[in-house]
Amino acid sequence: MSNNAQLDKEEEILRLISDQCARRIINTIQEESKSALQISKELGTELSTIYRRLNKFQKYGLLKTTFQITPDGKKSYYYQCKINAINASYRQGKFQVSLAFN
């Protein structure tokens, strides 16, 4: 990954985790996997909002996604946050984000 691409990725991750809804989702799936519907109900947040954030987490490799086949033959996806810690710094006009994974 080029230096500029890495900086863009770090800034996007920083922007994502600065969002209160995203942080609430992270907290909810830190210890155990949950479906988007479970997350939505637990947080009292619209399902579409949950899916938007989960898609962003997936884009940056911040989620572990598994699935189970339901009794009616459909896939049910479960999400767990892979982030254990986030460290961000700002130096000479640039952000640097380092992530510690589970």
C-alpha cells in the first residue's frame, strides 16, 4: 500500500471511530458476535444505520464475520469487532492511527 493510501485509510478509520454510533457498535460487539438485528435492537438504532457502519468496519478489516444457516435455510451473519485498542496521534499535519487486534 502506498504511503498516501495508508494515510487515507488511517484518516478514514479515525473518522469512522470518531462517530458515536460506530463506537457504540464497537462496544456492543467487542466481547461476542451479534447479528445486525441484535445490534440494532440493543442500541435502539435503525437497522440501515447499523449496516452502513458494519460495511465501513468490514472495508477496513475491523470485523470478524461469521454466518449460520437458519432452520429455514437462510444465512444469518454475525459480527465481532477485531479491535482491542486504538491509538491515534497527530504530528506535522498528519494523523497516524495504530490498531491493536484481538
